[in-house]
Amino acid sequence: MQTASLLEDIVYGEDRPAIKVMLDTTATKEIRIVFRAGQEMKQHSAPFPIVVEVVDGEIDFGVDGKRIALNRGMLITLEGHVPHDLLAKKDSIVRLSLNKADAVGRVEEVVRRRK
């Protein structure tokens, strides 16, 4: 058994979103991504299905040529290999559920990407 809080010990990144693995289970990796308003994750895709939950704040989520406003409490699912991007409209806390076979390092690389 593991426990974690998405709302405690929040640390913002200076120039990019901050990532923290909250839980690593036999089936998934639960990651918290903390955004300051204006921070973004450039277009990328995951090799496996994902679930994104906006715990707090507001995210402008781009997928399939559309912009979707995701507000506090909203979730979105994507199948693997679907290009998407995220832009924080407000300071935001996002939970990302990854397949166990996916790599946290891949998410960290997306956050470091500038172009």
C-alpha cells in the first residue's frame, strides 16, 4: 500500500513545469505536474494510453487540431501515439497516469523541450 497527496509540498519550477512521481504501482505511474501560469509542455505523444486530470487550475489542452479548456476536476484520456500539448492558463496542478511500461524520463524530456 502507498499513499500520496497531490496537494501537499507543492514546488513550482522556475522556467518549466515541475514533475514528481507520486506513486509507482504494479500497473501505473502517477505523476504530479505543477505549472505556473504560462508554462507549457510542447506537442508530444505517449507510447501508451494516458489519463490527465486537472486537480487545480486551468489547462489549455491541444489535441486533434482542437483546443480544450480543462478546468479543476476535469479529466481527459488519450490513446497511445496521439499528439497533444498543454498550456497553463493559471497556476495548475495536473495528475498524469502513465502505463507502467512508460518511462518517467520521457515526460521529463518533454518538459525540458523548448521548441
